[in-house]
Amino acid sequence: MSAAGAAAVGVMALTASAPGGGAGLGGLWDEVTTPQPAPGRVMVLVVGGVVLAALTLPFVWHLLRHGLTIVHEAAHAAVAVLAGRRLSGIRVHSDTSGLTVSRGRPRGPGMVATVAAGYPGPAVLGVAAAWLLSQGYALGVLWLLLVVVALVLLQIRNWYGLWAVLVSGAVLVVVTLWASAQVQTVVAAGLTWFFLLGAPRAVLEMQVQRRRVRRRGGRDESDAGLLAGLTHVPAVVWVGVFLLVCGALLAVGGAWLLAAWPSA
């Protein structure tokens, strides 16, 4: 058994032995589909403000960026599988970069879709989480994220990536199984804001890195650069597309978050 497979078994065993685990899948489904207490809109705005402030701090952003990279690579992997490509593995590096390797045709719509999926991926997940929160399913958001982490864990092919995914999964397990309903709701809202706000932040970071590489005469290996080679559409246009998509998803997800809860 691989290290990732053994770790996945360990996470599942922890989940099964935790409080409430003995109720079985039926009890778990009841917990996930039971609406959580809704915080006031002011609290939602405060959580969003804290997340936004955190994203402006270089050290904090570097630390949190690993979570965004995990979802970014998960989006590449998911679309690769949907496009009929064979997934070979995922890597997450200490500089917060990542790599998803899949096998199939080197060009064509499937390859374009696979490469294009990464940067919008966290925003798409953020919108899905915002919708769940708008329905009162904060615990459902946490379990959704746990499923994403578990699936990535099975495909991790480097030790640093394994560590990053395990730490992320451990935090989610602790909050999901042992935190109060109020804490779960606040954490779910914070993570939702993080994916919605972090997605365009990552696109802007990519553009800055692209400029640095070009000034040094290096090769542009960003997602935008790869898409430019696949489609003959300039990389800067792809950067603009990513920003537009992530901005639109931020607007939709943010509206759901603010409209779902009372103003008090």
C-alpha cells in the first residue's frame, strides 16, 4: 500500500471511531443534511474582512496558499478524468506551486479544458460552498472539503504534498467532528470566503510571476502560458479570462453568503 493510501485509511479510521461515527452512514447523512444555526450578516462580513486582510499578508498568504493549490490541482485532475484522460498523480511543492500529470492527447479540447480548470477551480468550489451555506448546511461544506482532500490524497506523489494534504485534512477532521455548530459555521464561512477571494488573488500572483519570468528571458510555464501554446490565444488574454470568471464567481458566491443570513 502506498503512503497516500495508508494515510487515507488512517483518516477514514479516525472518522469511524469519532463521536457520532457509530451511527453509521445514516446518522452521518442526517448530521450533514441538518441545517446549522445561522450567524448574523455582520458576522459573515467580519469573517470575510478577516480573510481578505489575511490574504494581503505575505507570510499568511504563503501559508494559506497551500490549501488553494490543493484545490487548484484537484480541479485539473477532475477535469482531466472527465475529459477521458488518465490521471498519473498530483504534486504540491513547498513554494506553493503544484503539478498534475495526466496522460492522453497532448492537444485538443480535453487538454485545453484540463489546463484551464485550475485557477477557476477554487472559485467554483467557493460558489458550491456558498450555496450550501445559503441552505444552512455548514457541516455539508466541511464534508465536501474533506471529500476533496481525501481524493487528492489518493493521487499525491511527493512527500511534501502528502504532508500538506494531511495537515489540511486533519484540521478539517477536528473541526468537523469535535467543534460546536457555531464554530463549524464560522469556519465554513471563512473557508468559503477564502476560496472566493483567494482565486482572483492567485490569478494576479500568476501574472506577476509571468512578468518576472519574461524579464529574465525564461519560458512561461504558467497555466496561461500553456494555454497560449495550445490555443494560439495570447497568455494575457487567458489571464483576463481567469480574472473575469473568478470575479463573477466571487460576486455570485458573496451574494449568496450575504443574502442567506439575517442582518442581525
